[in-house]
Amino acid sequence: MERTSFYEEIRNNKIKSFLLIVIIFVFFLILGFVISFAIDPGYFFIIMIFSTIFSLIYIWVSYYFSDRIALASVRAKPASKTEHRMFYHAAESMSIASGLPMPKLYVMQSNEINAFASGRNPDNAIICATTGILEKLNKEELEGVIAHEMSHIANYDIRFMTLVAVMVGMISIISQMYLRSLFYGSLNNDSDNKRGNMILIVISLVLAIVAPLAANLVSLAVSRRREFTADATAVKFTRYPRGLKNALEKIKKEHISEEEKRKFPKAVAPLFISDPFKKKFVGLFSTHPDIDERIKKLEAM
């Protein structure tokens, strides 16, 4: 097997993440450009302002309180230094290895092997682990998982994904307002102008329907790419890819009951190290990359 450097893996994934962000921005520009020709430019300018302000306020609230919202949704409790000693030791070790402040630690009740990180910056970061991960993983495996979560913190992934959410949200709002304007007949009433712009109207209608879906698919691709980046950065912190690889192999072999899956809100699912719903098919609509591909990449490091 050809060996790869985690530095190379990190660099490649960051470049691909940036390019995906550019694609979303291009969707936004094209949609705005076409719609501005299909309707009154002044009216569209108002839509742009409204969608930008609404999206920024909504996402800012979610971003600023992301850790509290995530912890409350899974009913997590603060970890105990005595009961969850290995959890604390792993977090302390990875804090030293990464050079980041020690995050606040929480535990949620679930037999599933899983964990997530949240927080708007390293000084306000949290890591939440399931009771299952603390019971089923050994020291090296747990350190690999914690290193993965510390990587999300180090790479400012919450901030990065918030930017993606803002852009996708703006595209969705603009599309919805334009489609509603068509329904309520808010187009320019100049009949000659209507005839001349009919092709643009059709194109803008198609774009308004397709753009939000396409932007969402790209945002999911960004999410999957950030998981690969976190895996590679975890190896950088631990210098021991086998720990995280073995943890992912245990996650892959798990059989989770429907009752356990209900403990994970769908809105928080993308934060976890693996898809808590254990979908059989991984594709364009998945928040996480295929676990076999992740294991294969770790084996090559």
C-alpha cells in the first residue's frame, strides 16, 4: 500500500473544502444575477438585503450558542474526574499535543460508540462522549477519537460550517422569495419586457428550484471533507493512526437498536465522529464519508 503523509492529507482536504465553498458562492452569484434580470432590480435588491440579514441573525444565534444547544439536545451531563478518569486523561493528553486549551467535557447516556465537539472557538470548546465510547474503547482508541474531536476545534470547523450554512441559507431564502413573487405575480408587468425576458424567467425558475438543493449537496460534501481533515489532523496529534483506525472499526461493527438511535437528534447528527443513525448507504446526501474509506486512509498513513 502506498504511504501518504498526514500533512499532505490535511493540505489536500483543506484545498478541496475551500473549492467547495467557492462553488457555493458561485451558485449564489449566478442565482442573484439571473433573478435580477428576470424581475425588477430594485425589488431584488430588497430581497438580497432581507435574506442576508435574516440568514446572518439566525446563524449567528446558532453559532454563538452551538455548544449549549447541542448539549441540551442530547441531555449531556458534565463528566466526572473520578468516574470518567480515562476520558479526562485522553483530553488532557490531546490538549497538550494540539496546544489547545483543555475543553469542557460532557457525557451523554448511550450505548453507541460516538462523540462530538462544539463551541465557537478553542476557548469555548466542549467535547461530549457517549457512555458507550468510554466503556468500549481502550486508551489508544479513545485518544484517537478525542484527537479527532480536538482537530475539529483546532481547524475551527464550527466556524467553517457556519459560513457554509450562512451561504446555503441565503440561497434558500432568495429562491423561496423569488418563487413566491412568481406565484403572487410580482414580476415586472411590462408585457414587452415579459416576452423579451421569458427565457431568463424560465432559467431563473429552474435555478431557484435547483440551486438550494445543489448548494445543500455541496455543503454535505464540505462536511464529509472536514471529517477526512479531522482524521488526518488526529494522526498529527497522536502520531498513532492505529488508535483512531481501531476505534472506527469498532464503530463499523456496532449494531445499534432503534431506541438508541432516537437519542440522537437529527440536527446534531453531523457533529458526531460517525453517523449515529448508521445508514446503510453512504452517498451525496450523507454528512459523513464512508467509514471504510476513512479506515483505508488511516491505514495508509
